[in-house]
Amino acid sequence: MRTSRTYKLQLSGQGIDQFLACHCRVARLAKEFIPYGMTLYVAMSLLDASDPADIAAELESPMCNALGGSSNRFVGTTSHLADLVEQVGARLADSGHCGRSIATWRLYNAGLSLLLSSEDGELQAAYRRAAQTIPVRRSR
């Protein structure tokens, strides 16, 4: 069984800048050097904890649209992220808030958009949830 895999982000220049800003923010709150994949996992954890109506609204937000673009970036993290993304997509589809299948990269961008607007306490809780799945090596 694979324990990790690579995930593709489709970002604009602004999206790359915002992803890096999110990464620094999560690492600063965690007081750890974290892998880029942890940032994506935290973003998806926030999305998973959201109501489907809020997810649908986030997918249509100007920030989510601004994050997307033609620049492909790849991050590695646990294969559990695929299950989390599938769970979010299924909940969204079952809710009826989105009439069509949502591209995975759009869900990633919605999660990043949500991460940008989240309070520190929400991020710390999402990080703790993610850290239970993705062990973070402590600096010595």
C-alpha cells in the first residue's frame, strides 16, 4: 500500500504567492518546518470541516478564481489526502449545491482560499487534525 503520492496544483502567479504565504503561516503557527503537502492537507481539512453550501460559495469566490491558473505545481503528502478530497467532493455532490463534478484542482484552490481567510485558532485545529494523519518530524 502506498503511503504517499504527488498532488497537482493548477495555480496562477497570484496562486503560487498565496500558497507560499499560506505555507509560511501554517508553519509559523505550528512552530515547525513542515512539508508543502502539509499545507495542502490543512487546506483540505478546513474544507472538509465546512458546510457544503459554504464550499460551493468558496468555489465561486473571486479569490478561488484568482488562485487558479496554468502553472502546474506538485506537492507530496500522504495518500489519505485523496480520500479526504473524494469525501469532500461526494458531500458536495450529495448536497445538490453544485450541479456538476468539480475538478480536484478547484477543490484544492477553494481550500487554499478558505485557509487565507481562516482565523489562527481554526488553522491550528486543522493543523492538529492533519498532523494526526501526517507525522511531522521534529527539528532537533
